[in-house]
Amino acid sequence: MAAAATVRGKTGWRAGAVGEYLSEFLGTFVLIMFGDGVVAMAVAGLNQSGRAATPSTIFLASGDWLLIVFGWFFAVTLAVYVAGGVSGAHINPAVTIALAARRGFPWPKVPGYIVAQVAGAFVAAVVVYFVFQAAIDSYESVNKITDRGSPDALATYSIFATFPAPYFHNIWGPLLSEIVGAALLVGVLLGIIDELGTPVRANLAPFIVGLLVGGIGASFGANSGYAINPARDFGPRLFADIAGYGKNALPGDYANVSGYFWVPIVGPIVGGLLGAIIYDFFIHQTYIALGKKPSPTLEEMGVTVEDLTGYIAQGGESPRPGQEDLGEPPAERRT
């Protein structure tokens, strides 16, 4: 098998900010494809394909909510794997803004990242709609839904964007839920990637971030649909408005709350900043006060995976910083 060509240095227009924007676009596209896709399955795909108790059955039990939680776990994990190597896979304006405010991410790149994220979410919503259009139309026909702007259409509208639970009677409950959810997201995320602490190694960070989002959905999701990501909500919301969902999409008028569309935008941004501040105050600044230094990676220690594998296979022990000649085990281990 021929060896892959080695790319040296930065070349071409993709090597700058534009390449990062493309990465954020595709990462967010993947996020929404799997995330909105699993909601479409739960709302219309399963019941209209004969895989539910009745053609109008949705959320018959808690397991249906777990289907969505697991779907978003997969969505986030796969999206971060796709985009992480180029742009860091923010795939969320709240994360981008928090990193700019607290971790030195360049502010001039923030608008481009956000535009790319919203655009990726919008395009993915379009694709999901046409993939599930027959199921959506069938669900609306079975349930005699003729006006997508009516409260009766909230089920299929929820494929694309979020809305507050009916037990709220003003904006503050769902706003608080979005703030808390996003604070957990960004605060724990900073803990996951903090090089002064116990950062995830072996390329497992996307998996752990997916678990984080799944945990937020399982614990807080019912209040507001756990958008916790302005692009995840606003991009598909824009498409939902075009697709005929009217006031359900924009401005987000529901029986219990009106003008809701701004809540999944402002709440996550505020929550993300709050989560970053809390994490830094309690943990990151304490690491700095303790004089903690980033733990070296194997690459920084001059150890390759091939060296490590061969060394262990020969009966040696894991290499230590500065250890020489990894290819041969210690004398006392030789036979």
C-alpha cells in the first residue's frame, strides 16, 4: 500500500480562516443531520412506517426521549470528530463566544464562525426535511393538520427547532433552563479540554463531549428542548419559517409564551459565558495558583505509537520521559 503524501506547511486559501469556516459549516451540518434526523424519526418516521403503536403515537414512554438523547449524543460526537482537526469544532456560537472571551480565540474570526455554523444548520435542516417529507406529510394527514402555523403542528415543527414546555407561563423559566444548560455545556467542556487538569487523550474528547450533551438532554431537556446552541436552533428555525410553520417558527408564538425565538439565542450565549467564568474561578485559576503545568503528550516526549507498541510487545514497561532505546526491553526482562 502506497504511503500517503506528506503535506508540508500551509498552502492555498483553505489554510486560513476560510478553511476554518468551511470546517464549522460541515461540522454543524453533520450535527443537525443526525440531531434533527433522530427527532424526525421519533416524530414521524417511526409511527408512519408502522413501527409505533399507532400512526399518531409519539413519546409513548420515556424510552422515546432517550432515543432523542442518544441521537444528539451521536450527533455531537460525530460532528466534533469531523471538524475538530481544522477549526476545533465549536459548532456552537455560544462556545465560540465563550472561547473568545476567556481563552483568547480571535474575535475577528467570531462572526465568520457564527455565520458558518448557522448556514450549516440551515442547509442540514433543508436536507432532513426533504428526506422525511413523505413521513411528515403522512403524519399531518393522519392527524388532520392543515395549518403548520397552528399549535397542532408543534410536533412536526419540533423536528427543526425548540419551544417551551406548556407548564411555563412566561419567558423566564425556559430562559433559565437554556442558561443553565449552556453553562453546564461550556463549563464542563473547558474542564474536558483543560491542559492543566486531566484532559482527555487518545482522541476521545469528541466522545466525552457527546456524553456531556446527552447528559444535559437527559437531565434538563424537557423544559425548553435543550437548544443550548443558537445555531442549532436558529438555522433550522429559519428553514421552518420558509417551510410554512409561520408563527411557530418566527417569532415563536405559542399558547403559553410569545416571541420565543430569541430565547435559544440569548440564553445559550449568556449561559456559555457564565459557565466559563465559573469554571475559571473555581478550577482553572486554582490550577494556575498551584503552578500546574500541562502534562506532556507521548509526541512531546518523543515517543511514537509504533515505539510504544513494539516496546510493550517485547515485555517492556511504558516509557518514561527521557528514556532511550525504546526498541529493546530492560536487561532484567530479556530472555
